[in-house]
Amino acid sequence: MDFRSVLTTCPYCAVGCNLLLQVLDGQIIGTLPAKTGPSNQGSLCIKGWNVHEFIQHKDRLTKPLIRQGGSLKETTWDDALDYAASQLTSLKDQYGPESVVFAGSARCTNEETYIFQKFARAVFGHNHIDHCARL
Amino acid sequence: MAGLAAAFGSGAMTNSFAELEKANCIFAIGTNTTVAHPIASMRLMRAKANGAKLIVVDPRRTQIASLAHLHIQHRLGTDVALINGIMHIIYKNGWHNQAFIEARTENFPALMEMIDKFPPERVSEITGVPVAQLQQAAEWYSQAEASAICYVLGITQHSTGTDNVKSLANLAMICGHIGRPSTGVNPIRGQNNVQGACDMGCLPNVFPGYQYITVPENLEKFAKAWNAKLSPTPGLTMFEQIDAILEGKVKGLVVFGANPVTSYPDVNRVEKAMKALEFLLVMDIFPTPTTEFAHVVLPATSFAESDGTFSSSERRVQRVRPAIDPIPGKTNWEAIQELSTRMGYPMNFTSGEDIFNEMASLTPAFGGMTFERLNEKGLCWPCPTPDHPGTQYLHKDRFARGLGAFQSIDYRPPAEAPDAEYPLWLTTGTLFTHYLTGTMTRRCPSLHHENPVVEVEIHPEDAHRLHIQPGEEVKATSRRGSIMVKALVTERVKPGVVFIPLHFAENAANRLTNAALDPITKTPEYKVCAVSLDKVA
């Protein structure tokens, strides 16, 4: 039996509560508030207390999908990335780099967002990148 | 963000959550705190227990409103008039902070001229708020030793959103309630890392750390570090992107962790844009209405599989640690890195920490941060050097832009008002159990159980007049579309106003909302539009 508690930060609102995910043999089975969290000091709201319920939900996307004949079909990472890269490259070549734009996320980590905007700016040479800060 | 940036030179929460408890007066406007930020609302309650006056300004009688010493229930979209009116009273009574205005601000005469046009009687007429309430709010806010303003999307999600925020900045400056502990203008962000996404430059006009792309030195620094040719021209905002797709100028869209087909206003129009794309790449953790339009869907990792950081609303950069292996087999940054490499721009990051270190080396506000330093309690930016303790509150002796700039703002009514055909005001918002478009929270059985279906809040008088019974299925219609909703008859809303939460994709409130944009921030008017409610049977 492998049981661990992993200290992390809640993914819902931006109060930034610290919480512990309880992991038993690779399954996240519960959530506890972290008393050391500077903004939550041992409290969590109802969303935070139940955050483990969506992580390993059966609906999670597990494999890349490609549209074939009108519907999305499972494929490998290599096929999906090759196809996406070729499609984006051909739009860039055919219509110019400004024909491809980017919508990022207010939910991903700083590191993921940094690499996403670097990709958009460095590969396409424009600044058509935004996210839902306006929502 | 643009509103605060214009006034102070920086768009973040000026003070920290813990300081709110020690404020002597809290002016909470357009924030349903107990629902959207329950843990932050505890700070407001503790402040009240410590003797602070709590003023809540909200068109709905929310829980926090019912706990307030003063609940100002103004008409939708009249915030600017209300705040100008409060400033008018403060100035006429000599309750303003002349020393602060002289030492720290500019452009006060223009503001004075503007607020002169907002005497209490006129403001009362526009907002529907009794004069006595305006006077009480003006006195409490201005006379307390430390007053803090809190606001959320109830202020920004208007076609006048920037004006609303600038008005709040004016109010703080006229009283000198900024640049000290337990004061300030504090936008409590709705999404876990909206602060971080802005910090990281996921915006069309700035590199990470709000380094403007239009400044040649910034452009040169990033072009050199990234070994790439970069553009000094600001890009399209998300709503301009939709316009550009519909105009045929944009053919491809890459969506990373977002669900525009529920979350953008005027969803029917967004769907048209998605259909018009030649190539749509979506990366997400669950299938969403947006993935249904995609040509390629990449499975994403959740926070529980990610190694990195989030920036909270109080600018605190905190660690996110993986509890399990990536469910899709790759982390999000690995997928983007591999896509980039395939497109001829190779990246060679080895971990989230490796990415963070490159970012910190290019971003002065984060320059003193390392994962090791963040491990304990995180750090609030600016934190420019390895021995810097981080910054609890901003604008202490000077504003980020130098002097604080008063902006004289006139009142503009909302873009759409009720008429004979659409006689009710609709406002939108959140429920205590759900988050955004519900892709996560509606899959949590404990949360779904509390709020399984979309309900429209309607005042008993309106329900009686329209012969609508509690629990009855009714059709809500605006100029843009219609949805089915269950009637929840309640006095939380005033007569003539209805409220629909935005979490339910199958009956998305945003099929009704207006895409009228704030002219500067391009924020849509989610919070106000005109609708009709009709019986089905």
C-alpha cells in the first residue's frame, strides 16, 4: 500500500487555498485543507473539499483525437502532433502567420502559460494571444 | 485590469487577503464573496467582527449583502453614477484627503468638475438608491482610518467595465485609502490563475511581467533570449479574434484550456465562428462544447498532474505539485514543446522548474523567485532579488506609474435596456457549488447534487404577474437566443430583474447575453441585458 499526501494549490478561484491531495495506490481519494496555507489557514470551501472528485473522472480525455469523416477518432500523440503541426504550418504558409490566433487559459500553471505564449509569439511572430481575464 | 493600470500603473490586487481583516471599513461592490470566494469572505466577516463597517453594493440581496451594515441595491449598470455620487458627497463635506491628493495624484480638477455633475438627488434618480444610503456610505468609507475596496466581475463585466474600475480608483485616491495596510482597490480574481496568465504575458500587448511589447528594449530582450523575430504590434483580444474569424481573416485557432462555446457571450455567434475555421486545435481535460468543433483534440493534464506554480489574486506565486502521473501520458508543456519543435522552433525544457527559471530570468518582478523559495508559503510579486521578501501591498510611497491619475468618468447607461418585447433585466453570475462552465464541478457528485439544473431567480411580484409557479419550466429569451430554465421565486432579486447562473452548458446563459464590449478592455457585458420570460405550457 502506497499512501501519500501531496501539498498543492486549489484550482478553482484565485484565493489560492493550499490543500492536501490524499493519494492511495495512485487513486486520489480525498482532500484536506492545509493549515499552513497563507490565505486559507486550514479552511476550504465546498468546491475545494470535493476537488478530488473530478480529477480521475471517467470522462477525462486520455488520448488525442483527430476528426475523420465528421467525427473525432482516437489516435496516438505522434499522429496528432504531426497532423496539428502540418495543418498549422500550411495555414501559416498559405494565408500568412496572422491567420492563426491563440486563446490561452486562466486555469493552467504559469509554466504552461509561459511556454504557450512563447510558442505563439516565437513561431508565428505576432501577438494574437489572449485568455479569459475578460470573462 | 486596464482601469487600475491607467490610474495606478498596475492592475493587480493592491493589498493582501490577510490585511482585509484589519480594515475599519470595507466597500464590497459587485462581489458575491460568500459564493465565488468563500474563503476570502471569511476575511470580510472577521473584519466585521473586529468592528469594521461593511458596505455591500450589489443589485441582488446576496448572503454577504444580508450580513452588511449597509446594502446598497442599485440598478444594474449604474455603478459609475453611484461612485461619482459618493465622491460628490465626500468632497462637499470636506471628507476628502487633501494632503494625499496634493502629494500623490494628478488631474484632480478634472475629476472635481465631473463629480460636480452628480448631486445626490440626480444619483438617486439614476441608481434607485435613497440619498440617505449614499450619504452613509460616503461617510463610513471616507472617515474610517483604513478603508478597503473589494470588487469582482460585477464591476468589470459591463460595457462600462473600465469606467467602473477607474471610478473605484478615484474613490480610493480622493480619500487616500491606498498605499497603506488594509486599504486599496482589490479585484478578487475569479479563476485560479487569471493573475498568473496575465503575469505570464498571455495578453496581446505584454510579455511576461507586464513588459510592453511596444517598448523596443523589451522586444529586443525577448527576441534575443528566444532567438526569434517578434512583433511590436499589439494583437487581437479574444473577442476581436472571433470577429476576425467571422470576417474570414483568421483561419486557425489554438485553444488551450478554455471553453469559448459556453463562456463567451452570444454563444450562437461563437459557434458560427468555430464552424468557419479551417483548423481548430483544442487542448482540454474533458470533452466540452468547444472540443466538438475541433479538428484535433489534445488531452490535457489537470492541476493534480502538473508541476509548477499558480499566482493567486494577492500576487502570491505558490507551488502546484503532481499527485499522480499525467493521465494523458504527457504533461501540457511537453505537448506544446513537441508541437513547437515539429514546427521548426525546437524547445528543450526539462521540467516545469526549468521553464519557471527561464521566465524569472526575463521578468524582473519574478527575478528573485525559485521553486525552493516558493516551497514554503509562496512569494508575492514584485520580488526582484534572491533576498527580497516579496511585496505585501503596492503603491506604498509612490504609484507604479509615479503619480496616481484621476480619471474623470461620465455615466453611460448599459448597452441594452428592457423594452416592451424584452421587459426584464437579466444579470448573470455564479452558484456556490459551481465554477465557470461547470466542466469540473458538475462532474463532482457532491457538488452536482446541490445544484443539478439551471434556475432563474425571479421576484415574487414578477412571478405572480407572469403566472409563473415556483419550479415551473419557463423559456428565457433575448435578442440573441433562448434557453429553458426552472423558476426559482425569491426576493434575492428586485422586481424587474432576473438572475441566471452561467455554469450550465446545455442551457447556457450566454446564449442570451450581449456581446457589447467595453471599448478598452473588450470585456463583454455579461452582467446586463434585456430578456423576456415566457410560460411554455
